[in-house]
Amino acid sequence: MSTDTVGRFLAALDPEHRQAVGDRSRQEQERLAAAWERELEFDDELDTLDELSPPAAEAEAAQRVLQREGQ
């Protein structure tokens, strides 16, 4: 997993969650970033939001990943 993907994932998070995820191991960050990329790729609702606001779609996908993780 590239550092860029983890960086993009962290940037999509709100500051509180960014800090919490940033404190996790690199392996855990990469796992969450991969889940975030899958969320962006496969969720049809995010496709529409992405057309209107890519940052909003990325933030929504990041929030969904953390909610599934119980954050």
C-alpha cells in the first residue's frame, strides 16, 4: 500500500479521528486505508457525491470505515 493512500485517508478524516488513526500501527493504517479505497470504489451513493464534491465523498467514506470498525 502506498504512503499516498494512507495520507489521503488520514486527510479525509476529521482532526480527532486523524490523530487517533495516526497513533495506530502502520499496518493498521494501511488496512483502514485499503477499506476506505474499497468503500470509495464500490459505493454507488458516493459516486454521486464524488461528482459534486470529491473531498466530501472521501470524508463520508472515511467516516463509514471508522463506524464499521467501531470507532
